[in-house]
Amino acid sequence: MENKPTHNIDVSKFKRNPYPDLQEMRSVNPICFVPQLNATMICDRDSIYECEKNINVFSSVQPQGLMTILMGQNMMRKDGKDHSKERRTIFKTISPKTSRDHWRDKFEAIADNIIDKIKKLKSGDLLTLYAKELSAECLKLVTGLTNMTAAEMDRVSQGMIDGCSNYTGDNDIEKYCNNCTESIDSHINEIVGDTNRNSDFSMISTMLEGNLSADQISANIKLAISGGQNEPRDAIAGCIWAALNFGLKEHLLKKKNWDQLFNEYCRWMSPIGMSPREIAKDYSYKNAFFKKGDRVFLMFSSANRDEKVFTDADDFVLERDCSKSIHFGAGPHYCAGASIASTMISLVALPKLFLALPKIRLVEKEKYDFDGWAFRGITSLECAW
């Protein structure tokens, strides 16, 4: 940690709202060591954009990292040829063409079914009633784990997310995460062992066709669940909240620029708040010295509110140019599921809900909270319609 300034945080306060600390870091020391997390945070957008691509130094290979230990070495924890090979293998599942031509119709059917149930109610928590169930049912198809309930999909995803961000070493969180990964493996084994199953566009099918090992399949399905449930769930709920909170509903229904709502929300609130790296060799960057083995956090949530890049960065501006936002990452590990997420949220979840519930409103504007710094989302979304 030599030659790097220190920034101390209150972890509980940082979890509730990381943005004041991140703003201070950007303005004073955009590359600084945080003792409470035993990691160096890189907080300015341009440094993250550059360093994320320098995989020879800022390595995704982290043998002792929480994700690797708890979930196995998935493609997100590999670099170079090892990473690109597994990513190419699942491209049939996640490509923009597959997202548009194969998954969209299926996602629409799921959304219609959920909305039909919601219409019968007068109010409720749309984080649970809509965002959570829609994301989980879509993810069941994409992964191939159609034998898993939506509730279990959400449970195991959250359990793994909590485990992977358990930098304070809570034993109960780790134990619960292990229970979740065991459940996933059990469901994978049941699907793979079904001799009557047909090949499809799911990740399990494409990985079997690509001759990936059982360990590779297990690790990458866990990766897909950890990112493919909670992040779309939180983005769907967050976008609904933003549209209603900032009075954008009528404009969106008229302009149909749901993709802009999605992109600005992800810039502004960053459901994926950071991505960890391990320093592969001693390295100096912008007067900061990194030692081999150092833990580094690329703070996407900070980059997306960098005042040098975004005017009035703390404000939610629907028509903002989000082209420099890195909410999906910036380098070779750019989110593999970006096309599927955009299809699910911008083309299906948001327009379907607002068209079906034209009178939708927030129950009480002051009673909505967000939580998390590594992964961040709204804690509930009570609405009436």
C-alpha cells in the first residue's frame, strides 16, 4: 500500500450511501487505500477506463478472491485466452441477435403473465411483485435452470452477492453463501443429468455443446445468477422509482425512450458499484505505487458521477449523454449479459408495466431507501395503481 494516501470510511454508512465518501475521494485522492476494506479504490472515471483494460497489471485472476473461493473460477475471474474462450462459448446465448430474436418474445410472455396478476391488486411492493419475479423467471430460461423456482433464484443470487461482497469476513454470510451455491449445483446436476432434455439457447446447453467441464459450467452458471438476477431486479425497480419520483412517466409514455431511462439510472445509481482486481506485478500509476498482490476496487459508482466527465453528475437527467458511463464496465470484461439486460429492461419490463398501469404512482415519496456499495438497489418499491 506504499505511496498511496488513506481514506477511512464508516462501513455501515458507506453501505447506506457511498456517494459522499466517493465524492471526497475523487476531489482529494482519487486513488487511495481504504483500511476498513483492505483495498485501494480507484475513483475517477478516466483512470478506471484505462486501468480496466490493462489486464497485465490489473488482473481479474484472483485465486484468493471471495468470488473464486465461494463460486469457483468463472470467466470473470480469468483473463486473456482463458476468458475469451469461455465467453465465446456462451455467445450463442447472450448475443444481441439472440437477445432480440429469441429471448424478447419469451420475456414479454413472462412480463404479461406477471402483470395480469398485478392488475388485480390496487397496490403493493413492485420490487417483489414485479422486478424480482420477472428477472428470476427470465434468468431461469437464460441459464437453463427451469427446475428452480423464481423465489429460489432470487435467494441464491442475493446469497452469493452478499458472500462476494463480504469483505468484513462475517462467518454467517459465508455459511449462507455456501448453502446457496450448493443449491445451484444440485439444480445444475438435475438438468444436466436429464437424458430427455432438448438442446436450446440456454447457457447450460451452449456450455455442454462447447465441451466445457462440469467445474466451468458450475462456476459460470453461478456467475450468471449472481449478476443476472439482482442487477436486473434492482435496475427494473430503480427505473420505475426514478420515472415516478422525477415525474417522467408521461414523457416516457410519449417519447418511449425507455433505453435512456435505463442508461441514466445505471449511471446515476450504478447497480454494479465496483469490480475488484488483483495487482499482478509491481506497478506505478499516476504517482501511486501498486505492489503485487494488492487488492484494487474499480469504483464504477464513482466513475459514473465524476464531475470532470458528467455535468451536474449527482442529478438525474433523462436526456443526458450517457456514452461515457461505464455501468457495464469498459474493458474485456464488459458485462457479457448487457444485451440481455437491455432487452429485458428497456424493451420489455418498463414499457409493459407503464402501459398496463397508467395510473401508477409512488405511495410516499420520502419513504424509499437504497442500500449497498458494491451492489446497490432500492430496498422496497411500494406503489399504487
